Amino acid sequence: MTFEIIETMRSEEPSPAATEFMVQTRDGVELATDVYLPEGEGPFPAIIVRTPYDKSSRYTGLRFEAEYFNSRGYAFVAQDVRGKFRSKGATVPYALDVADSRDTLEWITQQAWSDGTAGAVGASYYGFTCWAAVASGHPALKAAVPQVTGIDMGARHVASRWSLDNPANISLQDLIQIWTNNDGYLIDIDWGSADVLALLDQARQQLGTSVGVEALIEGTHHQGWNNPYGDRNPWHTTSVPILHWQNYYDPGLAPEGFRDWRHFRSLTGSRHLHYLRVGSADHGGFKLEDVDAGDAKNPYLDDDTLMDKIREECGEMADFFDEHVKGQIPSTPRPRARWHLGHVGWQHSSEWPPPSSPSTFHLVQDGSGPHQLAIGPDAEPSALSWTHDPLDPVPSSTDIETFWYLLAGYPDERDLAERADVLTFRTAPLEAPLDFAGQPELNVRLEYASTSTHVFAKLQDVDPDGTTRPISWGRAVLSEPYGTDVRLLLDDNAYRLQAGHCLQLQIATSDFPYFLVHPGTEDSPWSARIKVAVEQKLLLGGEHPATLTLPVITVD
């Protein structure tokens, strides 16, 4: 395993359109804060964004978002979170964002240009800081748009309940790159044999100690839940309108965000406060419709694409804030759920997922090639076996960095079907388009020669030319000794499988290096020294039919 620093990212100078202030928190730490004011006398409502990715950088593009929001009559307040870039204090993720959000909102209300109201926005970690602002309970905050994030983002990021949830190298790499000190880093890791502790020694030697990394590794011993909200978890305290903003091709955080949505819509007293907007895009915002267009459609690399993205997305957010911060009633009522159907276009419904009809496929053994996803079950019982070898795990489709920009480098996964430790099931070519929206559901019985195991499921679209692209993911830790019935809900998507294409399902025991490999023993994947190959078995037909069910929809 090798560790290499590719680039060090230090703070860029603030935009000349902004005035930088050092906002003091209750414990005396100064947070670097850019204020962009619109034309006119004011007072103005504010949009607050708190980020660990450099408020002044081209990467965040906040200076361009500020220009748009200013044009809509909002002051724009962009802040480096504590311990990052131009802000002071220790570099510690999550722990103080609720208090710092409240202190910043209080500072905003004391400015002469403020009308005493604000909305919060942000993506990824600064989507979490958006939830932290909501959790703060400050009365100035009237609405929020947390994007591509989840309330419990920290539960896997700086903690690991590895006996219950698949442990992620994705989190570890992010903590090293972002949460070591004030700077940011782009690193390249050759994961090799996945000796995590050796990797951390290299990171400490080259970059220093990361409090976030040390918290993650310490957490693997007690497997405690990470709660940065104290007694103000937004699941229980949210009282302002929220526009939940997710993208289907974000397997790292979309599952958390959809879980939040389902929680709030299950409530009776406050469910009316919650709206959903979900696109056919990845974590970075690259769209399904732009796959294979290359860098010309990548907002992080092309200025015109970035500006188009800001106009489209900030326009939707500003419309939400006009309604819920400024109190402007829209001429057309806002749909409860606005969602994109891949290869078709935008839809809306009174709920997510929309009404659907289950369409069930049976997993049927076929010795002549890929196994079948068939309409009817196989009456005769059978079993498919494979060996999970932790020293030769099933490879992830991309490197970890590309995981967050999955559609920008949309992987062709056809070669995975050649591996003996990947079970592949495929329909015949579809005679007509097939649309689904919601969570595909896998029901199978697995047996394994160990006390626990991992399972990874992947739904794919197979083009007539053989190109195989992922469209939904599922993962779980199985801890029922030696076998269990598995009901696995895969990640949400709304997607059209075109006529002539095949639907494909793959089942495996590893997905490395996205996730740590199960060692085949009872030891923690984070520290296991002994790794044992283990036989896995999937039961089919007879008393144990294995099925995949799609929530099929009809689109006018």
C-alpha cells in the first residue's frame, strides 16, 4: 500500500465582490466569513453557507452562487467552518457546527443590512452544516435546502458500527484529505492489501494527525453512534420548511438523504414542511443525460457548464426561499415531490415514491452464461456457491475519488460478470421500455460458512452492445450465524430501461476499496490481521425462491 500527496489546496483569496469578516463564536474562535450584498439600501434576508472546502475557491463556486442570490435580493454569507482554510480553531469535524451555526446566525441578525431572516443551503458536508443550522433552533432561520447529504452523515464518516453497517474506506480517505489541518489535500492511495493501520501511519508521517481519523479508528472499538446535535437532532426538532435535495447516482449519501425524507413524511404534525427534489445526477451534479460528453459538461472543469448549473439550481433554491423566507406565494403551488425519470425527464407527484405496481423477477440458475432474471420461478430447488477471498476482493468500479463523480466517469462494469465470485442474473432483451421509481427489493436466502458476512447487490442496465452501467446499489452486514433470509432494499432511482436493453443484477461479498473487506472471521475489518476465504451460497427455487421486485410506474 502506498500513500502519495498529489496536491495541497490552500485558501484562495476572497472575491473582490465580498467583504471578509472574522466572526467570533461564543468560545472566542474567529470564523472567516464573506458577505456579499445586493444592490440597494436593504435590509435584506440572508442565505448562509458554511463549508470546509474553502469559501473562496473555484471548487465550491460560492462567489458565483452569491452573484445569483444577490440578483434575487438576498445577502449571501459564505463561511469557512472552524479549523478550515481562513478560519481559526482546531480542525475537528461535526462537533461544534450546531453552536457555530447559531452564533453566525446571531451575528447576521445584528448587521445593519439584515432584515432578521435567513435561509441555509449547502451540499455534502456543508449540507450537514445546513442541518446543523436547522438544529441550532435560531429564530432567524426560516427555511433550508440541504443538498446531497444526510442528517446522520457523521455516523459513518467519523464513526464505524462495522458489525451493523458496511465500513467505508470512502470515509477514511475524505477525513485524511479534508480534516487533517486547515489546508486540503488530493491524495492517491494504492490500497493494496488494505492494511488500514499502515496507511494511517503513512498519513500521520506526511500530513500530521487528523482528529477525525483518530475518532473514526477509536470508534471502531466501541461502535458507538455519532451524534453531533446533542439533544437537538433535526429528526425531532425541525420546525422550518425543508427542500430535501438528492441525486440518485450518489450511493455514498443519497441513501441517508432518502431515509431523512421518509422519516419526516411519516410524521403527522410536521410532514407538510418537507419537499423533495431529486435528480438523475451524481454527488458532484454531473447529469445522466450528459454521460459520455466528457469534460465539456463537467461543472468542475467547464465554466459555462458551471454557470448553467448555478442558474438552474440556485434558481430553484431561490424560488423556495422566496416562498418560505420572503413569504411570496407562488402563482403555481409547489409540488410535494419533483423528481427526474432517467432518459425521460422531470416529473412531479404528491409523494415519493410515486404510486407503482410491483413487477417481480425470479433468480434462476442457468449454466450456459449469465443466470436468468425470469418471470416465473424455478420449481426445482438449487444453489449457487462462490468463495469470498478477502485477499482477492471484488474490485470497485472506480477509484474512491471518482466515486463522488460517478456519472462524469460512468463505469462500464461488463468485466465483473467474468468473476467467479460475482453472481450475475440478467433478463432477456426487453420488448418495450420499462419504467420504475423507488427502491428495488431483493429477497434471497444466503448461507455462509462464517458467523457473519457482507452482501453487495447492484442493479445494472446492459446495452445491446454489452456496455453495463450501474443504476442502483444495495449493501448490508449479515450477522445471523451461518445463514439468513435477506430482504435488501436497494437505493432509490427513477429510471427507464430502453427496449432492447437487459436488466441485470449482480450479487457479491465485497466492493473494494469503496468498502473494507470482510475478513472471514469475527474480527473488525479495520484491524483484522488474519483473513480467511469463506464459501457463500445462494438458495434458489423450491421453498426458497429468490426474487427481485421493481416498483414499476406508468408515465403519460
